[in-house]
Amino acid sequence: MFDFSRLPLDGQLKPLDASDALFLEAFAELTNRHGKTERFGVSLLHRHFDLAPGEVLVERVDQESRTLTIRAEQTGTTSTPAHTTEWAAWDGTLVAIQRCLQKRSPRTAKAE
């Protein structure tokens, strides 16, 4: 099980070092080899607050104001479809830690 509290707080992040550079180079080579350079990237795992059991970070986008909001929500509390956008490799298992709600554009909604 993913223990979000084990991640460092944003103010406790260590600067990148040589071993991080080697990992990032290997990641870049891997995504290039598999043709996934425009699909996957890397983020530095950290936290600004703790998550309660069953919570996940959820992205909401307001395209008009060009604003992205991320907040903690209980898994399954919205009926709006969402894509998982961030995972953590935790104890050898990929765990979804962030989702992005899908919002239909007015143009798409009219066509349906």
C-alpha cells in the first residue's frame, strides 16, 4: 500500500545528484526506445500535506482561466471520468496517486 506520508515535504527535497542524472538518462533512453517520449515524463515525488486512507490527488482544469487545481479527494467520489496521470513505484508495484478529471469541451458536448 502506498504510504504518502513517507514522501518528503516540498521543503525537504534534496537537490538532484549524479545517481538521479543516471536514472533520468536511462528513463529518457527507455521512453525513446519504446516510442513513448510524448506520452510519459518524470516528476519528483513529494508532498505538501498528508493524504488520508483512500484519498488520491485529483486535477481539475479551468481552460478559460488557464488554471489547474489539484486537491485531495476520496477515491470514487465523482462520477466524472478521469485518467490516472501520475503513478509511484511503491514496494515494486505501480500505484496511482493522481488523476485528472475529463471535461468535455462545449464543441464535443454539442456533437453528442
